[in-house]
Amino acid sequence: MSVIALPHEAVTTPGAPMSYWRTVAWRLSQDRATLAAGTLLLLIVLSAILAPWIAPHDPSAGSIRLRLAPVWSPSHVLGTDEQGRDMLSRLLWGGRMTLLAGLTPVVVAFLLGTGLGVLAGYAGGLTNTLVMRTMDVFYAFPAVLLAIAISGALGPGLPNTLISLCVVFIPRVVRVAESATVQIKGLEYVAAARASGASVPEILRHHLLANILGPVLVFSSTQVSLAIILAAGLSFLGLGVTPPAPEWGLMLNTLRQSIYVNAVVPALPGVAIFVTSMAFNLVSDGLRDAMEIRT
């Protein structure tokens, strides 16, 4: 397990001593791959947010006469789908749904999982057993099968997709938070704070949370790409976002029969999923490397 750097300790780098988070920022600024991936990810997020203003066409308006138009067609730069709807507009709008379905479960898992993990790790005993054994029940199932099972039971739709993915990712974050809490609470400065009369909320807030949020945040960031792929996979199987809403996984599903007519256009949603997932992976890897600073 990697060494957890304490945010409140100074870290010495070439030059002058800097605080922990300033050192992390400095190391990130020196990582060209992370900067490139972060820039690409920023462009993807901005294009999704600004889709209502920059999309050239209505993503739901189609034309049978223009169905499966090739790339670089007049007024349709990325062609059209099986119903003649502009692919560029649907990709921009679909990014909103895909990013929402990928980021929301990870954020919820980060908040709830961190709280449960800290509670289980600090309290120990019966509380730890109840929380961790419950998490182990969900963690024992492969993420894909668990997401499919929950979505199949709840039915298709974005809210049910978010619920199923939250259930998938919360146990993962709980395990990391609990492990980090157990490691930190055994250190001398926590025992000194307890001996000095500090209350449990003060110890949790100032000594535990401050030092485990970094590792938990890094781990959570690595789960975003998996969440995007799972959300797109559920939509592809008909268990996620429902038509006619534009979503990358759903677009792959509706276009799969058109690959024999126009192989490029049906591949575009898959390329968007791949590029976005890789960008998140590279950013999370860079963040992990930057935060692994030995004090």
C-alpha cells in the first residue's frame, strides 16, 4: 500500500519548501500527459454543458431522406443516424447524459462511502463488523452483474441507473476509507489528541478526515471511467436511459444494425466513450502520482 502523505506537513521539493497541496499542484503542472488529458476532459465537459448553444441542430429532429448520411455531409459534419438526426448534435447532447450518469454515482459514493468508512474504521468492534460485512455482500458481485441486476429489477430510466451505480460504487469507497482510517488512527498524533481531551468530532474532522480525503479522492477519481462505461453499457442493453434521449450507450444500441451500411457513423459514440474514459483514467493516474509524496 502506498504511503499516505499528511496534508498538514511540509514537503520539500527542489527549490523552497512548499505545503503538501502546493507540491501536488506543482507536480501536476510538470506532468504533460495529465495536462493534455485534463485539457481534453475540460473541452468534453464544456461541450456537454454548452450543448444547447453550440449544437448545430435539434438532436431529436430527423429526416428519413437524410438517414445515415456519411461524415462531412453538407450541414452534417459527422453525418446522421438511422433516423436522419444530426450526429454532432446528438453527441454533444449525449455527453450531458453520459457524464451525469458517470459522475453522479461516484460523487455520491465518495460522500457516503467516506462517511461510512470513517465510522467503521474509527469505531471498530461491532460497528465495523456490521458496516464492512454489509459492504462485502455487495462487493462480492462483479460490478457489471450487480448493476445489471439492480437496473433490471428497478426498470430502465436515468434515476434507476443512478441508483444501481451508487450501490455498485459505495462499497468500493467504504473499503478504501475504512482501511485508511484504521491506518491513520493508530498513529501517535491521534493518540496524543485523544489523550489531550479532544472530542471525537474534533479528532475525526482535524486528524482523520484531513488525512484520508486525499487517498479516497484519488481512488474515487479512478472509478469515474468505469462508471461511464457501466452507464453506457446499461443504456446499450436497454436498462439505462430510454429513447429518444441522446446518450452515447443508447446511440450505440440504435446504430448497431447500421454498421453494415455506414461503418464510421455508428462508431462515433464508441469513440466518444473511449476517449472520455481514457481522459479520466489519465487524469486520475496523474493525480495519484502527484499525491504519492513521501514526507
